[in-house]
Amino acid sequence: MRAITVHDRDAGIRGLTLTDLPHPHAAENDVIVRVHAAGFTPGELDWPGTWTDRSGRDRTPSVPGHELSGVVTELGYGTTGLSVGQRVFGLADWARNGSLAEYVAVEARNLAPLPADIDHVTAAALPVSGLTAWQGLFDHAHLTTGQTALIHGAAGGVGSLAVQLAREAGARVIGTGRADDRTTALGLGADTFVDLQAERLEDIGDVDVVFDVIGGDVLDRSTALLRPGGTLVTIAHPVTVHPEDGRAIFFVVEPDRTRLADLAARVREGRLKPILGAVRPLAEAVDAFAPDKRTPGKTIIRVADHQKSRRPAQPTPSEEP
């Protein structure tokens, strides 16, 4: 199969190549998924799991990307809950080969069934961003109706979904970002917007929840905005400045089949809409990693088109578009 691989940790995106790899093996409780669309996180080339397995052993050449949508083609021994030919979406394991490939082996519990009326590109934009937004707001910060949530990066992949979820929960939402993000954030449901380059965070006032995806000085300054008993959650890096009367939590998103199904239901009902950016074929995935080539919204790699160009035969019933 064809896949994007990385060999050299010091090379950064220059070390990414499109190459041939052996077809993945389905271990116990795994499924093999024919990938139709995949997403990636720009910072994952710095993650330890990109380079080593869970025992700390080098696993290069490795395949990046951890969000996927596709069709199950094979079941590993003991796998239950999914079937061959089923449309699925979810998360590839952090310390195994990822989704920027024609096929990927994934633990079945990390995937959820994908409704027929949600396209693969939209589905691939949901797993990391959607689960991160939900877990940060509700599992960690316990956001409730009537509270005020400050969401940094409100027009980004995670932040845009967090704004929509917080608004639906009945919270007052303050979004932040660049000036160009104002219209997007307000359109998603933010009550107010703060331009981090031109306006002062300190003028926002007290909030119950801070959801941070930026880190650095923005994260440090945000702790002073918490009301007594409030919660700051961040996915950027561990917290160094802690609130005097409240909680500060750094977390890494976890797979959750039940919540993935809930997010998909919200998309179907029009209650949640991921912001899609560029959609690139697998052959252009390396270029999509470059910082100067990123576009607003979530960049998605459409893998199935690449496969069709190499497999001209008619698709089987399990290989729907």
C-alpha cells in the first residue's frame, strides 16, 4: 500500500515521503480500515509516539495522522462490534502507524459506526477536535448552563467545535483569536470576541471556564481570569501558572466510541459543524504539513481518490464513495 512515512526526527516535514509499505496486520481486537479520508495534527511530528512504540523502541519508518474515516475490510481475532464493509470513523492509536495511508490497523474500540449521510471528509475532521472539545469542556471543566466559558482559538479546529458545544449547553461564550477570526467565531455562537493581538485579556472579566489551545503567555495570563472555583483546561502543554482558587488541567484526548457516535448525531441534526479547510489528495499530504500551506479550518487528506487512481476496477459494495 501507499503511505506517508517519516524516518528522521530532526528533519521535520522535510523527512516526510510518500512510499510503499506492507499491508498492515490485524492484531487481536483490531480492524483493518480502508482509509477514505484522514486528518492530522501539525504538532504530531514532535510527539514521542510518532517515533517510538509503547515500550520506547524505535518504530520508524512511521505513518503520521490519527483521524480517519473509511470502510472496514478485515477483522482481527476476537474483534466484535464492527463488521466487514461497515463505514467507520475514529482515532488511530498514538504509538502505532496512523491514518495517512491506504489502509490502517486500528483497535475496534477506537472507532464508531459512521452514518451513511455523513461524508468521509466531514467525519475525518471530527475525532480529535470533537473529542478534545467535549472532554475539555464537560469531562474536565464540568461546564454547565449559565456559566461563562473563555475559548482561545475559537475559530480553529478544536476551538470552533468547543464554541458550538458550549453555546448549546447554555453557557455564555467568549471567543479569542486573530482579528480575521472574529466573524467566524461570532457566527458559530460566541457572544463576544477578543482579538488577542489588539485587545487586552485582562479586560474580559471573570469566567468560570478557560479552554486553551494556544499555551504560552496566553495560557499563563488566563489563570487570573478564573472565578473562585473555576477551571482552566489546556491541550497545549502542562500548566506552569496555577490559579489561586481553582483548578488547572492539562489533558490529552482519549478515544471514546460512545461520544464519537454522539458527535456524529449532532452533525446529522445540524447542531454541530466542523470547519473544513483544504482537502488534499494523499500525494499532496507532505505539502499540506508545511506551515505556509495551511488554510483556515481542518485540513483533510482524501485517500480514497488516490486508491481509485491505482485501482481502476469497479469498487465492491463495501467500497462506497
